[in-house]
Amino acid sequence: MYKYVQEFKLYENIFIEPNIQSANYDGVIVLLYPPELNVGLPRQITSFVDSLSKIDNHIHKVPTVWSCDYVSGGRLVLSPTGKVTPYHDVGVIRDAVKKGMQRALDAGMKKPLLVITSVVDFPDGQLVGILGALEALYVPLQIREIKDTKNFIHIGFQSDEKVTDVFERVVRNALALEHSRIVARDIAGSDPERMAPAKIVEYVQNSFAGDSNITINVIEDEAVLAKEYPLLAAVNRAANHIERHKARVVEILYNSSNPNRVTETLLLVGKGVTYDTGGADVKISGRMAGMSRDKSGAAAVAGFMKACSILKPPHLKVTGVLCLCRNSIGEDSYVADELLTSRSGKTVRVTNTDAEGRLAMADSVFKFTEIAAKELNPHIYTIATLTGHAKACYGNHTAAMDNHSAKATNHSSKLQFSGFRMAEGIEISTVRSEDLAVNMGKCKGDDLLQYDTDAKSRNHQLAAGFLIKVGGLEDTNIKYTHLDIAGAAGAPPEEPTAVPILTLCHAHKVLI
Ligand SMILES: [Zn+2]
């Protein structure tokens, strides 16, 4: 059916190339840093670029293409970072490389060689830069499936005139991370039919096939879902009448090849609402467009599992769960005022069917809380495009919220540091007692409110408070961090960002 579908061949046709005059390339991309950073250019082109600088200062503003006999293919793309201030992070390198690679493709290059020297100010600049280059080459899954879109034949990366182990490791990490991000982008970016729950299951099973460190467990039986994931089942009630829109819960387990070396257990829950109409509280005035991205949390969890599958961190045991459902509108929609009973036994009064993400994840969080008690050094995460409020507060950055146990280890600060290193913005937000209290049931006998419709502020924090309460995390010492990626996940027409895969891989030392 999918004639052209193929995984990106990232390994076979990517090379480390020490010689910028090699005959194997049809052009070279070089980053131009501002003079104050003192980053040297390859010696072959130093005087060539110096003389260009004197003619036209504009080369420091936009990528330009030059005929140049001193490099492979006789074509040189100069891609400037522009001014770099103390407020910039390594994202300036990612963006410059991405633009340079796009310019090279526009120029017709099929075999570009990227020169990416190390820069003192940005310790992971080479890694992030290569990721920027690979990002430019990504073609969405549904486009790959309908036409042959190979946009390059091979690519080279050059750091220096000799190949070092350090640079080789950088390239290997970049390729593994890009593979992981392709998984996340494919799932998050495809339309709601191409990535309906069962289709996501099929994609995930294909993606991890043959890896003995990975086990996949799919829960699809309706009776089991209704009993063990009652809140997710309520969200999916209208969708459940359509065979292809039925809900799935997918558990992906990564086991270290050497269990004796495991020092940490990660338990990740991803919101995978394949389409969010808002439900009976339907999204109006055009606010529904783009809601196929409401599965970006589950997509990121799948991508993080892919990174573990490729890089095989010996010290981690990881379970990722994708909570896949669809918030449809129909005669069987769940509605406000219904009283649901969660897996934990706590009752939840529905108040707004558009606050479905917390319900989709709640029972999985509770299951993890129970499992975590028996695991070594556990840390539970929820990753979700959960609230417009997170976007209103932090723009295109992720809001990170620790519970009391994770806060005791300054976990969100560590994530923020990793985010800086990898050019993924993480903002630390605080869950306070009021954010837990606001979720208490108001009607006689109710345990919890799904969402306080009177709340005029703190919506992203109170969603974390709800998950802490419904997940049974209030009275335990289990570490828990909620990541609201509503602003960070990327909205159409931009490609999905696949956040926070890079941050998690950096923070939990998945990289080699
Ligand atoms: Zn919603």
C-alpha cells in the first residue's frame, strides 16, 4: 500500500569526511560565526571568505552560495549565525546549520559536506548543529508514502582535518537522536487517520521489530480498557463506535542487557490524543485545526524509547506508555456532570470534555505509581500537550513541574540545564498546595474535579496537581515530573519539534 515508505537511511549514506576538497561531494556548507567568537574557518577558504567580507557584509546575515574552487564540487554555502549575545543558546548553531542545509538543497546539492567545528562557548554545538542539518532533510511520513522524496544521495560531516573518536561519537549520537526524532515526528505530524491509535501501534511495532531489549505490550480489549483505564475509556466513548478510532494503550519496555548495572527506572506516560475535537465541549471558531498534534506527548515517549533502543543505556530500565485515544464528538460522547471512577477508585466529576488529556493519562500514572514502589530509583514522567495556558506562560518552551520528591532532587533544574545544552527550552514551574487543593471535588461525596471551571489562572500547574492527586503521587516519595509541551511541540505548518527527547536523553545520560 505504501509504495515509497522507508525509514530514512541515516547510517549507510552518512560519512565523516576529513577533506573539504574530497571528490565525493557536490558542495560544502560552512558556518560563519561572528568575529568576536574567534572561530577559525577551514584554512583553504580563509582568504576567500575574507575578501567576500570586504565586498559585502550581508554574508553575515543570510545564507549565500558562492562558486569556489577551494572546496568539493566548487560550491560553497556560507551560513551565518548572526550576532551571538549572552542571551543566545546553542539554538543559534542549530538554526544556522538548518538554514545552510536548506539553502544547499535549494541550490541543487545532493551530496553536501557540512563543516562543523567545535566552539568553546557551546560544548554540544557540534551535536546540535548536526541535528539541525538532519532536521532540514526530514520529509513527513505521509509525503514519503505518496512520492519518492529522497532529497539527498549522501552527506558528509567534517570537524577537522583528521577524524577523531570524539567527533565520531558526536555523529553517532546525532544519528541515533535523529532516528528517535523521526519516530516522534512521524507519529505527531501525521494526520488523525494515518496515525489513528491502531496505526500508531502498527508503526511502533515495525519500528522496534527485532530489538531483543524491547518488549511491546498492547492493551486493546474493550472490557480491559473499560476496567483498567476507565478515564481514558470515557474520553474515547464517542470514538469507540468507529472501528478504526478505537483506543489503545501501548507499553514499550526497554531492558538493559546487563540488569546488574541498572541504577534508575524511568516510567513515562505520553498523551496520545490522536484528534481532539474538544468533545461535547467542542472547539469552536477554528480552534480545532492543528489538534492532530495532541498526540505529541505519546510521540515523544515513543521517540525516547527509540533512543534507548539504539543507544542501549546500560544503567536504565524504561517503560513508556502511549495513551492513545480520540476525543470525538457524537451521540455517545462523555459529557460534563458525569461521575467517573478512576483506576485508583477515586471518583472524578467531569466538568469540561476538552480537558481530556489528564483523563487519558490518569490511570496509567496510577498504574506506574503502584509499579514504582517495587522498582529501583523510579522516576515517573507525564509528557503532554496539555494546556494552552503553558503556551501562554512560556511561549514555545516546555513547562516542567516536579512533585515534592522530584523537587527535593532539583530535577527540573537538571532538565533545564540539559535543555540549554541541547537547545530545547525548559521553563521551571512550581506546583503549589493550591494547585492540588483546587482539584478537590465540590459536589457532596466527590473525590476530584476534572478541572475547576472557575479557575482563572494557574491552569498548567493545577493540571499537574490533578495528575498528582489522581495518580496517587501525593502521599508517596516517588519522584514525578510533569512536562507540558503544549507550546513546545510545534503547530502546523511547522514540523513537530519532537521535544523533549533531546533533553531527556541528555539528562538521563542515554548518549554514548
Ligand atoms: Zn482538549
